[in-house]
Amino acid sequence: MSNNHHVSMTILTAVDPYASACKDIVANKDGKVEKKFKSVGVNFKFRIETFGNIHELGEVIRRVKKEPNSFPIRGTPIGNTSEPVIRKLADNGGYFRDDSIRWMMADFDKLKNFSPFIDPAVNPEAGAAWARCLMGEAFDGVTCFYDYSSGQNVPAKKGEPPPQTLSLHLFFILDRGVTSEEWRRYFKANPYVDCKLYNPVQPHFTSLPKFCGMDDPLGDKRCGILE
């Protein structure tokens, strides 16, 4: 893994003002907690963010997290345009292709094969380190940016303990460019990493959730650097 310069990331922003890439997490009057998600939209503007090291990558993700209608994708645009584009591959009438890119995100959803439970609200780095260990030897000890999912530590009912599972994303900068197809092969036999993410136009959902009737259970511990 590497800290070389000029790594590029494609960010899509929905043109539809009612589109959203963030979840609404609502505590109802009876205490039950609902997670609501809107459509991400159909037409998008795109921009390219660049960074030279994992800390700069982290700053890009922190900025995108504050944009409720934006998200990264792995695909690279086939040209430059200010017109809205659709989130499809160029071969399918869209505007993006599967290039070899030098960043990647690993997605973990509701990991539960661990004991004792690691509480991200207390020690977020420990949860991220445990997930990194599940990725294989190539990632051992590699510095990354972690970002816990919207539903992490959210209980089924307000006041109840949260599920003892971990859901998070880990971002890495790579020594060389890798395609989505290569990542699907690499993680094919890994039961922990979600391979659906390795589609060039698949949204990488990073936007901060919106809480109504309850506080964010992770507070300011939702993301950070894991050395």
C-alpha cells in the first residue's frame, strides 16, 4: 500500500433536489427506531477529488459526508462535461468505465463473530482494526480511514442496548491501480467483505445520517484514521 500523489476519486452529486444518499434515523413516539432511505436519484453532476495520502483521502470523505446527496463511485468518467449524466457504464449508455484505480473501500455489514464486543462508541479504532484483520494478509497493519455505517450502535428501540455487531467502511490507498473485477476475484472467498461494492457505478454511501428524536450514538467517533 502506498502514499503516492495524484490519486483520483469520482464524486457524484444528484441533480434531483429530493434525492438523498443519507439515511434518516427516526425514534418514534413509542420508542421504536426506524431507518428511512430515499432514492439516490437518476441524474448526476460529477467532480474529481484528488489526494496524495490517506489523511487527505480522509479529508475528502469527511467533506462528502456533509453532502447528503453525494457519494463516491469507483468508475471514472469517459470525458468532461457540465451536463448531468446517468450512473451507468459507458458500454450501457452511461458515462463511466471500470479503470484501474489506486484507492479502494471495503464494506462490512453487521459483523458478529467476535467476543468480547467492541463498542465503537468507546473505542472506534479497535472495531476498525478487527475488521481490517478480516481482509487478508495484504492489509495487515496498513493505515486506513475508517467510517462507521449509519446504523452502527442504533438500537431497535430508544433506550435499549444496540446490537452487538459492527458495520463500517475501510478506505485504503494502493501501490497500484486495481479494477473492480480484480477486487471481486480477490474477495470472492472472503465471507466478510461485501463484493457488491466492486461495481464501477455502485454508490459508496458515506453521508452522515440524520437523527430525529435521538442523538447520534457515535457522536464524533464515526470516522477517523487507523494506523
